Amino acid sequence: MAIHDDFLNRLEAQLSLEGKWPKVYMFKFIILNNNRDYAILRSIFNEDSIFTSRNSSKEKYISVTIKEMMMDAKEVMQRYRLAAEIEGIVAL
């Protein structure tokens, strides 16, 4: 799992200090360029989320940016924990 617990713990602490919820939160991930991983990532987010993706120069990876309205920091962390199950995923 490329999204490590220390990253998640730091992010959760940082988000808990931000008192302005709900808000649109921007997630950024890098995944292998295959339909399976992309489909799993899409399934984690709501249908009304805005997805933007770009292939790497050698097309081995895809960078994915997702914007979604989040109600609170817990909801953000839930998305990251679900995404962490995708093998080789990197959160930016």
C-alpha cells in the first residue's frame, strides 16, 4: 500500500484544524494505467465528482485529480483509506 499510515495521520491532523466544512476538496492520485484500478478509484467517489486524468509520458501511469464536496474531514479520510486499498496507488 503506497498511501502510508503516517501520511494519513498527518493529513487527518491538518484537516481537523481546518474549520471550514463543507467544502470542495481536491484529491490527487497516481495509479497504474489500467481499467481495473481506474474503475475502482471511480467507484470510491460520488457520481457528481469531477474527474480529470492525464497519462504519463510513457503511458505507464495515470495522474487523477478528483474534486468532490466533502461534509467534513472524516469523509475525506474515508476516501483516502478506501483508495489506499488500490495496489501501488500514490496520493499527492
